[in-house]
Amino acid sequence: MRNLRLPSPPDRLAGSRCANLIIGGCVASPYDFASAAPLMSLKPEPLSQDVLNVRRRPGLRYRCQRNRTLKSRIMRSSATARPALVGRDGSIDWLCWPRFDSDACFAALLGTAEHGRWYLGPAEGIKAVSRRYRQDTLILETCFETVDGAVRLIDFMPPRTLNSDVIRLVVGERGRVSMQMEFILRFGYGATVPWVTQPERGVLQAVAGPDMAVLHASVPLHGHDLRTTASFEVHAGEAIPFVLTYGPSHRGPPDAIDPFTALSSTEAFWREWVGRCKEAGPWSEAVKRSLITLKALTYAPTGGIVAAATASLPEQIGGSRNWDYRFCWLRDATLTLLALMDAGFFDEARAWRDWLLRAVAGSPNQMQIMYGLAGERRLTEWEVPWLPGYGGSRPVRIGNAAHGQHQLDVIGELMDALHQARRGGLPENAAAWALQCALLSHLSTIWGEPDEGIWEVRAPRQHFVHSKVMAWVAFDRGIRSAETFGLGGPLEQWRRIRQDIHDDVCTRGYDPSRGSFVQAYGSRDLDASLLLLPAVGFLPASDPRIVGTIQAVERDLVRDGLVLRYDTRTMSDGLPVGEGAFLACSFWLADAYVLLGRRDEATALFERLLTLCNDVGLLSEEYDPVLRRQVGNVPQAFSHLALINTAHNLVHSRGEAPADQRAGSVSA
């Protein structure tokens, strides 16, 4: 067998690297660590029929499950939801099977090619690369222009019943292009080499412990040096498919599916789903892309929505702020419900509401800040010694120790979310109110305690102002729910505690010398979470204390027009100094401008933030204004939720915007 000289993964700090997420049935979004690119809204060409008509290579067997409807297949396919990241070079460098939080079988994103990847691209002579999603879908198209012609790589995950698939179609556009493939499968985050066999021509079967993956290819495959390679040419008008399917090893090998039929059905599903989305004025395309991303981050069997699809992508390149975000945070509860309901997706909102109730069910004093996809509570954090990390950013962490932290704010988030669910007309859950009353009873005994706060600091607990305000929100929403919907509860006690918390925050959390609220009692540091005080209704935006707080944030936390969570140089959070600007916080500043009536400034900031999306509309957690690149895990649900809600704040009239829905009339 001939040894092929395949391109190694490019320098991940060089700026050429962009990844695209493939999640739960479809391609979901790309990650540009290196540079900001404007969101592109391109009308797709009619590709599906073209692909169906091109000549197919012989030797690949498919079986299309025509006896099942698309809807039933897509709903059940998400039982094996999984993320994958595709680079601009055509390499899948991150793929977790069978769930978001499962071990990666391609982990080159956090290591090297030897930790697993699937490269598919031109052998040489690349002149240009461009990418897009087909409009209103998660079907990724990467176009390579070479000296000999042009080729299009189509990546997607189709609806499926029992198994998960990644389908890659190499479509010749012009001339003829020499292509190369390198397939390195490593289960266990790059640690486990599987046992590989070829049961028939064009079929590769890899097994290790409980995991099995089967690759169907229509070109000859060659195995050497613990990897599989292929060299082939694609001509104009020709489509060459590759299908990778996952299944548990104790079952028989999964059948491949017809990739061309799967392409059409996948496109049809996403177009139908997105077609239900309400318009968001001039920003409808950005909002739809964010909603598609949230849908892709949803684990359909439970309704849980993960914070991001990746683990340990650094908040500072080369640093140690590297966390696993493949879990579900209560912090996102209210923003998620409002984003889904305001866009018209009430089924998804109800599924999220029901997930929240199941996850927190139990003793109130055992409520956590985050849970697994099905509500799992043990999210043990450990470090992966054999992975060098993205750009040398160590340690690589799997699991998240913050699940054991004490955070008062999450009860307020849950109470607010359930109140908004009732206001939005979601069907009542019979167990919800009793659980809420129990949570408020518990909160009445602990709201005066210090905690780790919204940012999950790994340092001694403090009396964070945001945490106290969200405790106030918890009682406020309990009172409002009881008064509005005729629910029973000790209202006088709740009103007294609500007022006590309000007085405590205004006395101990406000610094008259600075003219602003501060991060924690006794501190002079600022915190971007203070921007949420008017949004949750703690005080009106016109209150001089709120106006002064917004001005202080503008003065002390804004870098190059973007907002830091807090200044790591002055506030000790138990970690080394340095991180990027937190994108959600910058959207919060735009929301604050809306509430202040500074709409022109809000619009300008929002449109600036849209330019930070990468070439296919994806936002990560943070943006480094010095390196001018996105940093942190991707795609970040919190960032996209903030984008959606800010767009609706700008578009909707007074009283109908998310900020007004959440704040209501100030109660204290």
C-alpha cells in the first residue's frame, strides 16, 4: 500500500482554522477562534435535485427507511444526539458519540491527528475555500477551488431511529479534483485504538468495548499505521458518498442509509421547522440561525439544552480557564423560555420547562446549578493527561466541578422561568407550584449566606449582589404567580422577605462613593451581571443608582466596545488573570440601553456584535479584543440566547419585549 502524504492539522493559532458543529441530526455551526467574520445570508442553490441526479459510484449499499415518517425519525434520532466540529480544511476534529457528553472518538481539536480525526479534502493545489449552511438548515457546504477544478463537500447528520450517522458527499463542480481521505478513529478522547476489520468491500468496522462505528465508502480503502486512507478523483457532475454510523457494539452492525434520500429529508425537516419562526425585523436571519443552533443543542428525549457542544476550549489561549460545557445550566432557564416562546416554538419551551422541573425535583437543599442531559447530578471533573489542549491550553477538563457549588441565584432563575411559562400560556404542570413553594421555604433560610455566584468562582464565597437580587426575584415571582394565577402560599411572609432582601442589597450592595452597585458586599469591584438589575425588575432603568451602575460598567469593564464579566486583575476568582470579553454581557449592555431609551446606541452595539459571528453565524462564549478572535466553548447557548432576546428587545414595542416581560412592574 502506498503511503499518502496527507496534510497535518494546521497550526490552530494561525488563523486559518474554523470549525462547524454537527449536532443531533444535522450540521450545526462553525467555530472561528482566529478572526471575526460577518454573518452571511446566502440563498442556497437548488442542490438537492442536482445531487440526486449525478452519477453514483458503485459498490455501496444503502437501505432507505421509507416506511417511517420524517417526523418520527427526527424525534427519535435525537436520542443519540452528538456534536461534531468540521474544520475549513474538511477535517472533523471533534465528535462525541452517542450523546453530547459522551467520550469523543475524534479529539484532534484538543490534541493532534493521532487523537482522532476524519480528513476529507483536495490532495493539493487549493486556491480558495468558502463555506455556508444551506439557508434555514444545518447542512454545511464547504467549497474548494483548486488548480484543476472545484469540488463541494456536503456534511450533515440525517434523521435516524436507533443509530447516528455522519454523511459526507463529495460533489464535483468543475473539472476534476484529486481528493484524499484520512480516517483515524480513537475512542475515549483519543486514548483507545479500536479493532478494525473490513467485512466486505468498501465497509470498515471499528469496535472498542461498548462502542462500534461502521464506515461505508464507495472508493477503495487502505489501512496502514493504525489509520485508513483513500485517494480518488471526482469529476464534474459526480457525487461520491461516505457514511459513518455509530451503534453499540453488543448489537449487530448498523445498516447504512441512502445518503441522497437522507439529504433531501434532512433539508425538508429543517425548512419546515424554521418556517414556524416569527420574524425579528432586520435581524431575522441572525435570530433564525441562533434558534437553529439552540435546537441543535437540545437533547430531544429529555428537552435538556446543553450550554455548548465542546469541552475545554480555552477562554484565554494557552491558559487554564478550560471547562466542559456539555451540560445543562439552570442559569439559562428564563432566557431560554423567553427566546423560544417569543419566536413561536412553544413545544420546545414546554420540553425545556418540563426538563427543569424533573432535574430539580427532590430535596430543595440538594438543588444544583447544573445537571446532565437527563438530569444526572454527578458530573465529576477530571483532567485528561494525554491531550495537550487547544493551542497548548492545559489542563483539558472533562466534567465540571461547579456542579457542587452553592449558588443562590439559580432558585430565582427557576422561579422566573416558571412564572414566564405561565404568562406565556404553557400548560400548567401539576407538580410545579408545590415544588416552587418548597424552594421558597428553603431560600427563606439561606438567602443571607455567601455563595460562589453566577460566574462560578473557584475562590472563597462572597455575598454577590447578583445572587441576592436573584433571591429577591425568586420571592417576587412567587408573589406575582400567586396573585396572577390564584395560587396559594404564605404571601405576607414572602412580601416581607422580598422587602428585606431589597433593603439589604440597596444598603450593602450599593457604593455611594462610586455611584453604582458593586460586585459583592464590601467590594469596590464591578460585575457585568449588575446590568441585569433593571431587566429583572429590581429597580427601574431610570433610577439614578441604575444609571450610575451602567455608566460605571461602561467606564471600567468595556474593552474595545465589548464588556468583560469582571476585571480579573482586581477581582480574585481563584484562577490566573486574563480572559476575553463575555459576549452575553455585551448583549446585556445593549438591553440596558434599550431600557434607558438609548435605542441608537443599543442598535449600534447589537450590530457590532453580529459582526463577531464567524462565517456561518456562530458565536462562542467570549471574544478576545486583543487577538481579535473568538475564545471559549462553541456554539455557546448563552451567547445565542442573548442575541435572540436583544433582537426582540429592539424589534418589539414597549411592554412586549423580553426585558419588559421579565421586569414587569417594579415591585419594591
